[in-house]
Amino acid sequence: ANTWADRIILADRQCRDDLPDYNDDYLDRFYAQVGSVAIQELNGAAHDTGSYWYTAWLNAGRPELPSR
């Protein structure tokens, strides 16, 4: 995963150079530079984060979650 980090960060900086915010133009440029690799890495990071939270909840004895 770290081998792609520099490439993804560089692509992000290049895509934001003349854009005021993260809009559709940014996403098109970003995807053109790093393609599905960034999407896979971001999805993996989201999955890992969820797994950490779930494991912490299990290790805490599966306490009742507060209602909204």
C-alpha cells in the first residue's frame, strides 16, 4: 500500500493545482492519473478502519450501543 502513497499524493496535488475544491473535474483528473488503484486503497482503508472498530467493540464485551 505504501508504494502507491507517493503516487496518490502527487496526483492529488497536481489535480488540485487550479481547482478551488474537490469537484467532478478533480475526480476525473485524479482517476485518470491513479485509476482504480486509489479506489482500491481507499476501500481497503475504510474496511480496515471498520474492522478495528468492530474488534474493539467485541473486545469490550459487545456493549449495547446507544440509540440515536
